[in-house]
Amino acid sequence: MSVTRSVCLGCGSYLPDRVLTNLELSSMVETSDEWIVERTGIRERRIAAEGETTSDLATRAAERALAHAGVGAEEVDLIILATATPDYTFPASATKVQANLGAHQAVAFDQHAVCAGFVFALATADTFLRGGNARTALVIGAETFSRILDWEDRGTCVLFGDGAGAVVLRAEQGEGTAQDRGILATDLNTDGRLIDLLYVDGGPSSTQTTGYLRMRGQEVFKKAVTSLAETARTSMKKAGVSSDDIAWIVPHQANIRIIEGTARKLGVAPERVVTTVARHGNTSAASVPLALSEAVAAGSIKRGDLLLMEAIGGGMSWGSALLRW
Ligand code: UT7
């Protein structure tokens, strides 16, 4: 049976130039390279330059994704930017990206599911494409979390970084089997009772300030390992595949222990997990497309490979997507 699939034609990423190492951080707060590496796997992260905004990062990643896909900006009819750190309260940063790219006929909006944002945006774009409401979509994850960190809180400021990643999706016809290229299944979840575990303590409607990120790390950690494995299993069930079919897990890059713990629960060998957390830290919505782009550029991910993407973040919101490259 012929079905419409959202096929990924290309991807791209962008990282700001400035590298912030664990050693530098240890001169800012009471921490050490040893503690950060042992507890998180992070060695360094990137920090956006003064005046460099989320839409700037997103635009660079999108340009690279379009070039990789061989698609012109004028062909894009949908842009979804996943971000929790927009340039302005409004309009959506996606509107700036649309203008920067010259993709004037594309509808453009932001989607906000924090670290799970890219997976949510991917699922949303997939719905547009399969429903015939768009043909070519740019899905971007971009963040400047350095702007919402409390640089005196060692429990959070060592964890996050800035960056962007993007993919180009196109509606194409598939056979309706798990062998099709494109998105085979997605699964999204939210539990708003867990707001207090991870949030930003400001906003236009509450404090009229931007606020700073607050997290109860251990509780987030526990929730992450169980929920990520669960959502992965749900997506696999929907697509009719097993963990043996997965060529690569492309996980949210929050903590190497969460990444490895989830892979272990799913019975996927560590060699089949893309990890960039050491160099990027947690870039929230940017982390999955950044990791994806690096693995594609390195030649690790090959056409036909089945990818499992998964992420969890504030809300809490979490989800997964299965995509055959
Ligand atoms: O994107 C999704 C959202 N985020 C996550 O997925 C993060 C989830 N959580 C985590 O990754 C981990 O919980 C952390 C990396 C945040 C913390 O690791 P942990 O092993 O859970 O440590 P902990 O919070 O239990 O803290 C252990 C100790 C504490 O000291 P005491 O009370 O035992 O004396 C902390 O005060 O480590 C201390 N500590 C630090 N020490 C040195 C906390 N942060 C630091 C630090 N450097 N940066």
C-alpha cells in the first residue's frame, strides 16, 4: 500500500566558535574537570558570541542542511524551529530564519518542548507532510542556553551549551513497510505535574524577566532513563521493528550516563550510539540534530540505516522518532 513518508534529504549543523572548557568553569564555580567528566561525560561546550542569537545559529544550520539536501530555500514551504531560547518574546524566531533564508513562501513558527523540542518538531512536520499540508519542511533545533544559565549555580551551569542543527524533510511515496525511507513512527509524551523538576524561573507573563534555569538533577535523571526507554519501545512497536533493527541511536545529549543507561535498557550496543555530549554539552533542542549531522558528516550513518532519536526535557516532555535514513 502506497503511503506518504517524510524522507530526510539532508542535514546540517552550526556551533559558535567560542569553546568553554571544564577547566575554565572550575575558575568560575566550585567544580572540577574530574567531577564534570565523571558525572556527565562533558568536557567542553560552545558559547554564542555577544549579539549572536538563536535565529543566527538556526539560519547557519538551516543553510547547511539545505545545501546538503540540494534543496533551494524557495522550495521550502514549512519551517519549524524548536527552541526554548528565542531571540524575542515575539515574534517567533522562525520568522527571522525564514527572512534570512529568503524562504518567503514558507509558513514558519517556533515549537517549544525544551530539550524534547526537536523530536516534537519532527513529529509535527511529519503530520503536515503526510497530511498533504506541506511538501518540503525545514526542522531546526537551535538554542542559546548560555543566556538562561545562572553562572553561579554549579549544579546547572556546567551542563549546557549553545548550538543548532537542522534537517530537510520531503513528502515522498513509500510502500508502507518498515523498509521505507523516512519517518516510520513517532511518540510524544508530556507530564505537566513535573514542571518543578526543570524550569526557568521567569517569563513575560510571570516576572517580566527572562529568568534562570532551575533543575532537580537527580529526579530528572531517574525520570529520563525510564521514560526514554519507554518511548523508544512505543515507537518501535508502532513501526513494527525491534532493537536489533536499529543501526544507530541518536539520543539527546544530556549526560553520558543517561545515554548509556537507555541504550542498555534497550539492548543496543554502545558502539551503535552517537555521542557528542563530550564536545557539545547539553544543547537542548539542538542536541539531536547536531549529533545526527556530525554522524552523517563522519560517514557513520549510511543510507538505509534505521535511526532511533529520543529526547526528554522540561515540562516534562519526552518522545522518540524512528527514521530510516
Ligand atoms: O536535558 C534534560 C535535562 N537534564 C538532564 O537530563 C540532567 C539530569 N541530571 C543529571 O545529569 C545529573 O543529576 C547531574 C549531572 C545534574 C548531577 O549528577 P548527580 O550524580 O545526580 O549528582 P548530585 O546532584 O546527586 O550531586 C552530588 C554532589 C552534591 O554534593 P553533596 O551534597 O553530595 O555534598 C552536589 O552538591 O555533587 C555536588 N555537585 C557538584 N560538585 C562539583 C553538584 N554539581 C557539582 C559540580 N561540581 N558542578
